[in-house]
Amino acid sequence: MKIAVFPGSFDPITKGHKDIVTRALPLFDKIIIAIGVNNQKQYLYTLDQRVQWLKKVFEGEEKVTVDHFEGLTAHYCNRINAGYLIRGLRNAADFDYEKTISQLNNIVGHDLETVFFISRPQYSHISSTIVREIIKGEGDASPFIPQEITL
Ligand code: ADP
């Protein structure tokens, strides 16, 4: 059984995240979208709110479940028997960062493999950071957010 974890903050989920999961679905038997909880980090939305939105977007998608974890992503994957991580790449900055993390995760996570999806061009400008800035500036973030949810 091919189990993959898509880790992230999802603060909030964007169309970019949704597209990555949708494209990864045919490759895996199960995808766990897992919110990494870092007590040092300030989030705009609560963990409960972010979990609810993820569940709503993937409602009816039997292969997808939503979870959260504390500590190292690699340890979480080992604990739940997931052999694969899913990450998205938008640009060279993402690549530089993700390359090192994936090499570390391969060691720490005992041969844990990261599968990368290159962002579709229509989503490569979208980030949760940009969405949070729009929200804070009282702009309309709906073009960047999956249709299933309203912030
Ligand atoms: P993190 O805090 O771990 O970066 P995010 O929630 O920001 O968590 O992102 C989770 C994953 O989704 C990362 O691999 C990120 O590169 C990817 N991602 C975010 N936005 C997009 C997008 N627009 N297109 C493709 N991948 C994306």
C-alpha cells in the first residue's frame, strides 16, 4: 500500500495545494494531508479551522484524510507507515529549500522518499503568505482559494 503524506501549514489552503493533491491522487493508495504544528510559529487561522477547510475541500475523496502532528515530519511518516512525502515546487527558491529538506528526510525517515510536483503555471504565483496579506489588507482572496470554502 502506497501511503503518502502531504505536510504543510495550510494557513490557509490554496488552489495551489488542492491542485498538488489532485495530481498526486493517481500515484498513491492513500494521501494524508498533515498539518505540522510548530508551537514557536504564529498562525493566522486556528488548527481546527485549517483542518475543517481541508476536510471540506476533499470531502468525498476516499483516498484523502486530514491529520496534524508535532515534531519531525519524518518521524510522523515512519510512525504511520507512510513511505512518501509530497511537496510542491513553484520556483528555484522552493527547489533550493526542498532539496536539502528531502535529503535530510531520506536519512532521518529511513529511506522516506519525497515526490515533487512542479506547480502548474496558473498556480505558481499563489502562496498562503500572499493570501494572508490580502486578508489582512481586507482584499478579496477568493481567486486563490478552492471554491468549496469561504474564508
Ligand atoms: P510549509 O509551511 O511547509 O511551506 P505550506 O502550507 O506553505 O507549508 O505548503 C505546503 C506545500 O505546498 C509545500 O510543498 C509548498 O511548496 C506547496 N505549495 C504551496 N503553494 C503552492 C502552489 N501554489 N503550487 C504548488 N505547490 C504549492
